[in-house]
Amino acid sequence: MDTKIKNKYKNFICQIINNDFNKNKSLSFCTRFPPEPNGHLHIGHAKSICLNFELAHLYEGQCNLRFDDTNPLKEKIKYINSIKYDINWMGYKWHGNVRYSSEYFSELYEYAKELIKRGLAYVDQLTKEQIRQYRGTLNTPGKNSPYRNRTIKENMQLFKKMKNGEFSEGEACLRAKIDMKSSFIIMRDPVLYRIIFADHHQTQNKWCIYPMYDFAHCLSDSIEGITHSLCTLEFQDNKSLYNWILKHTSVKHHPKQYEFSRLNLEFSILSKRKIKKLIDKKIIEGWDDPRIPTLSGLRRKGYTPSSIKKFCQKIGVTKQNNLIEFSMLEHCIRKELNETAIRTMAILEPIKIFLYNLNENHEEKFTVPNHPNYPKMGTHKIIFTNTLYIERSDFKEKYDNKYKRLKLGEKIRLRYAYIIKAEKIEKDQYNNIINIICYCDLKTLGKKPKNNKNPSVIHWISEKNTLAVEFRLYNPLFNIKNPDQEKNFLSYINSDSLIKKYGFIEKIIGEKIQQKIHDNNLKLFFQFERIGYFCIDYRNSKKDYLVFNRTVSLRDTWNIKKLK
């Protein structure tokens, strides 16, 4: 093991692996990422993906992708495809072919029979509710099932009947015979196999008995030669069962399980079961809704693989559970987009400006940079005429001394253009301002005014250079920091989690996007000046109707907190 690697990586898992390499110089490092294909991956999975694949790269080993497909009632091919897509999108490649726990069903069945023959497993016929009652609680020991002392011969016959489909669902199950008084509830004769009559996406109708996660997981790790099995802290107690199964079967390879803290993110739900509930109740659009931190949702919102990796790197790997600030995730994408996003102007809530001292035919074209700090990103042209749009919030009829934008009798500079002065307003029958009449000082292009004091700057778009679009502004889906802890989490939905605005972008920019809208590999990110970072919503955009999702605002609250 390279000394530089030992010194560079200080988290406790790396220290464990380094010690293992010191003890065994010929160690061949092997880990895995084992998702259940019952939904899309989320930011918590991203932490595990980065950890496992980066460790495999660091220690010149391998990382397998294995689908934990032991429950055909919840798993679907579409989820398998989405998970593979997400891993590739993150920039990782698994070792060899995709693996499935179902590939090992025949071997797992034989290992289950081994336990029966050793008197360490029995077929139980208590109901699911009775098993729960017999198991006891943290404060009271469990009690033995009346079926616990069946003979080995009887258990072998009954297990075969289970396999042959001679019992109905819930009528029988295979349990390990361990200790019903154990302080670890997981060790109180856990269920190893249950009966499910359902079509499986890989094995079809070959099996009607399916191993439980705890039984399949450790044995699959052993079969694949996994050296370090990494999982989150909620599986800490499961380690006892993991090791018990390996010890009492004839497997030759014994992997080691290590636990790290799971990722908990502010204002977010990471439970796939709860996300599905949000979808079923039509609170969100689907697994790729930008308001939830699935990888597909973050991708649609405009997050990049590199920003997610950076976030995972920042939060680190520890054994301490904590709630991560959402602003930290936003900081990572904001910092990246500040370097890479094209600058352009957009108006989300338009109000019209009329420059009365310019005639109708007045038109100028200004060349402006796509990024102020990177000339290599090129330029584009904007059009200046006598009729413009500005943000409605950039003008106030009534204001206090702190208001520094456009107001009657005062001057403001238009970004890249002239200084204008508001002199009059026009209203509709409902007393809404529909037009601001202004004077344009044509001597101020690129020059300071006579008093040598530069006024504030606002953005704008010429009426002649507008393309009507939809903007979607995303806010936290929940109005409490930790909705995952709430039993009735649906009662904390933020009614303003999605706000739609209908305004304009620069037509010159919009037409270029429209030409390439069907290119799925095209990723365009924009900073709409003074507003925020946006990307094209490929799900809802059409060639004649563009929709932009706000990725993140301009203000970096997390970094400001850190500096304080």
C-alpha cells in the first residue's frame, strides 16, 4: 500500500483498510454497491456510491454493482435501468457484469438447508403478527415458537414443500434458531425465507420462496469475494446476524462489515417508501421532481455529478449521524456554476419601459461577454430599442430611503447600456402600472454621469429581443428541517415549493436553445443576471415553448455562515 495513500485519507474506513493491507500485503480489495431496485437513487445513495467506487479506485481493487432483488413485489426493471443510468451519470463503472442476488438463489437455498441440517433453522407456522408478538421488545425477552423444536427431518420436508409452492403466502416461513432472549432483537430467531407468489424480473416464476435481505446479503458478499462490506449505521445490529450466518454455513470467504453514518439532509425526505407516497398522492411529479433529492431530481434541477461528488467529499465519512444543511449542497453547485454558466438576462415578472426621446426605429446592438472572467466562453449580441422590459420589482412608486433601484425622478443604469431617468407612469383600470416613461441619456454609454456618481444597475431586455418562456422556482418541499422524523410528514408540505413565472429571455439566446432542444446530451446552464442559476427543463420544454428550472439562487448562505 502506497504511503502517500495512507497519509492522504484519514477517515476511519480508510484507516481500517490500510491496517488490513499492512497485515496482508497481497490483499485484493473488493467492495460493492447493492441497491434494491424499488425506486430511484437519491443523494444518500450518492454518498455510498462515491465511497465504494472511490475506495475501489484508490486501492486498485474492484466495486461490484449487485441488485438486492429479493422482493419481487416491489422491484421493477425500470428501476434497474434508472440505477445503472445514475451510476454511469455519476462517472463510475462497476466491475464486470451487473450482478443480482437472484443469481445466487440456488446456492442460497442450499445454505439454508445446511442450517436446517445443523439444527440451526426451522420452518415456523406462526402468523406474521404472532411472530412479532413472540419476539418481545427491547425491555422484555421473546418466547419460543411452538414449532421451534421440530425435527431436522420434518423441517427439511416442510422447507421443500415451501419451495414447491405447497403452502400459501404467510402460512409458513424459515427462521434461524438462535436465541429468543438475545439483547439484539435481530437475533431472536429472524426469518430467513418467506413465501411470495409473484413474477420476478430475472427468474420469472422459478421460485416462490425468497430469502430475506439479511440472509441473502452476507452470503452474496461471500460468493462475490467482497472484502469490505460497507453499509450505514442502521445495519449495525444486523452485523451480529451477518457474522452468525457466515459462521454457521460452509462458505469459505468471510467478508467484514463496517458501518458509517447515513446522509440526512435538511428539508428533505430520503425514504423511498415516503417518496413513493408523495408521487402516489400527486404532491410531486415523479421520481425526477426537482423538489426531491433523488439523483434524477437533482439532475433535472441542474445539479452536476461533480457538484454532488464535491458535496459528498465535504460531508465526509464518520460514525456520527447528523442533519446536513441543504445550503451546503447548494454551495457546491453554485460554486461550480459561477465558473461555468453562461451569463445572460431574463425577466421573470415584466414591466414595460418606454424611452420617449428615442424614435421607433432606434436600434443598437451591443456585444456582451458570456462570462465576465472567461473571454474564451465567447460573447453574444443584445439589442437596444426604445421599448424595453425590466423586472417589476426594479421599480417602485412608493419607496423608502433604502430603495436603490428605479423610481420617479431618479436615474438608473441599464446593464451594458445607458442611464435612464423615470419621469412618468401609466396605469390600467385596476391601478396596476403598465408602462414607465423614461428619458434615456445617450451620452452615458460606458461613461460615468456628469456628477461622477454611478447609479445602481438593473437588467433589461428589449421588446424586440424577447422570447416568452416559463420559469420554475423551486423552494424546499417541506417547511420543517427534518420531515423524515415526523410520522405525519405530509402535513408539513410547503405550499410554495414550486412557483411558476411567465416572462422573457433574450431571443437570440432562446433561438439557439430551440435549435438544439432535442439533443439529450446537451447540458446548458445559465446565470440569469441578478436572479440565479437556471437550466432547461427537458421534461417539459418543447421547441416552441421553453421551461427553465432554477437550480440555485445567487446568494450563498452556507458559505456566509461558515465565514462568520
